[in-house]
Amino acid sequence: MNETQRRFLRNLRDAQPAGLRRSSIPKSCADLVQELKVCGVAEFRPSKAGRGVVLCVISEQAFRRFITARLPQGLDVDMSAITDRASAVIMLADAKAVRRAVGQGIFIRSTKLDTEIRSADGKIVIPVSQLTASAGGSGIQLSHEKTWAFAGDVAVVENADAFWRYELVLPEIDLAVLSGGNMSARLVQWLASPEMSQCRIIHWGDYDPVGVCQYLRLLDACPGRVDAYAPPEVDELLPTFGKRTLVTRQPKYLDRLRRRATDPYVHRMIKLFDKHRRGLEQEALLHPRPATID
């Protein structure tokens, strides 16, 4: 149960016996209202004030049972006491009520010789090149207790297949990091941290509105040291191998890009999206170009 739903239930409880005005009920709580009605906990009644309809609790005992079944600690939980997803389960019966977990695992790879990444205090050294050669890559944890320092060219790669073969496209990169789609706030904060300030960051993602918005997130967080990887062949591949839904289903992201069209890369991508109404998945750059037929 999310915070909007919990707030609605608190408001419903506190509004008794007069009832909670229908106009005060969030639309996202429609299913919850239906549950309350089906369980015989609440019902809509004409307002005694003479205007509109209000939601009234029929039985206080039924309401308490309804809350206890869904929120073991009740409605008045101190959110500051919920520090991780384990405590969220106990307090709210919902681990996802805490968006940020204790830590995040990040996959990294390097095909360059002798590439290492160090803990912020310098006490731990991870031989990324060696682990890439023997195991395909390595993993690090980002958390309050663990952060890492690196200097060099870092590629932030959106999708897994491109990440596992990034060296076919970006062989000169010192370190590749898998973002796994939309970057987490924790990943962006790490790349923007003082420990990573000596890195030039290359964003290689899908050539669609969402992917370009991810580039802008990095650009805003790490000004002056972010570039997008988009060779001229993107302009050639997109009209033929692009996917329409990458643009037609992303209108809000395209609108965001139009507000940032002064950036050369953003301007270039908007022109491609508007002309062809397609986006291109980054994996297209991994495959040899089909031979042309004369």
C-alpha cells in the first residue's frame, strides 16, 4: 500500500462521522474504495451538509480489521523509522514502500589491460580487466558504506546485450557500466561524485526519446564531461531498422527533449525522430551492415 492510499485511509478515519467528501478521494484510490464497499466497511451517503456525497465508515470495528489486515502497525507509522526494505515489510507489509534499497549492484567490464577500480578509501582494489577476461566482468555495490573511485573514459551502456559486447563498438573505453535502462538515482549520484570526477563519461543508449533523456540526466549531473555515442551511421540505420513504437509511445519524453533542443545531440535526434517517426535500438550497431544489392 503506497503513501497516497495510506493518507486517504487516515483522512477517511479522521473525517468520521461526517464522512469524507468524494471530491477529496484520489482517483488512484478507486480500487481501495471498492474494497471498502465490498467488505462492508464503508459506503457513500448524501452529505448531511446538503451538498454532494461523502464516504462514511459503516463499522469502526470492520474498519480496524481492514487496516490491521493490510498494515500490521496501523495507519500512524513513523516513516522516519523505516530505514530499509526489511523494516518496510514489518511496518507497512510492503518492501517496495521504500524506493531506495540498502545498496545497488552494478555490473562493470573492461577489456583494457590492467584496468582496476578502487574503493573510495583506497583499501580495496578490484582487477576489472582480469575478472572480465576470466569471468566476463565484475560487480560492485553502491551504498552508504561502499563507493568507488576511477579515472578514465567510462561508457554507461543502457542494455545488457550491448554491455556484454561493448568492445565491438567502443574498444578504447576504459570501463563499461551497465545502466540497465533508466538509470537509478544512486548510479547517477555515483558518476557525479568527487571519486568519479576524473572520468569522461560516454552515454551509449537507445536512440529514442527515453534514451536521449537518460543522456541529459548525466549531462545535468556531470556538466562538462558527458558525451553521447552516436556515430553518423545512426542516421543511416534508423530509417531502415528503426522501430516506430520507440517514438510513438514516448510522447512525453519527446516533449522534454524539445525543451532542451539547444544541445547539438538532442537537436540532431529530434530531427531524426520528427522526420522518420522511428527510434533505433543501440544493438543495431553491434551487427555487421547487410550488403547492398546493386
